[in-house]
Amino acid sequence: STMVMLTVTKKTLPVPVTSVRGYISGHVTIGPICPVERIDHPCVVPPEVYTSRNVIVYESDKTTVNEKIALDTKGDYKIALIAGTYWVQIEPAGIGAGEKKKVTVTSSTVSTVDFNIDTGIR
């Protein structure tokens, strides 16, 4: 009779990437949208004013783009990223280049980065 020897090796599975990810989320306020805005008659921001803008996430070097997504119709965003330090910017911003804001993403938490964009409309 033939003897068969079976070797069992233990394989360690990698930690799922989701466990080391955190989130950046935020809201972008854009205005003014019309030249004269009255308290009793605010200008409604059309959805495309938001969706035509992107959230750009840069690596810690401030130049390498890690992620780029459009804002939703209400000016909100949420991006999952591996824990680390990033810079976030909205593009196009309004007057001039958009401010780059530094954010540290930690595992399983949401870091909020809000932006206020001045359109320059007066």
C-alpha cells in the first residue's frame, strides 16, 4: 500500500483593508449665488453648482492626488481613505485657487472638513 503524507500549512490572512480605513466627510457652502440676497428671499443654490465641483484629496506632499470625487447635489461628500495625513481642496473654488486644508484620517473614524466658497457675486 502507498502511504500519503499530508502537510498542513497555516496561512495568516491579511487584515481587511476596511479596518484601517477612516473617512473624510464634509459640507461645502457656496455663495452668494445671486447679486442681491435678502433674508426673506434667499437664493436657492442649484444642484449643478455643487455637482460641478470636485473634492480633491492630496497625499501629505500636497501635490499627489489620491482621490477626486464630485460633490453631491447638496454640497456634501464622504471619502474612505487609508489612515494618514492628507490635504483636501475644492475645485473649482470661487475666487482664486481653493484653500487646501490639512486632515489626519484615523482608522474607523470620520474627520469632518467643511468648506465655505465665496463666488465673488455681489
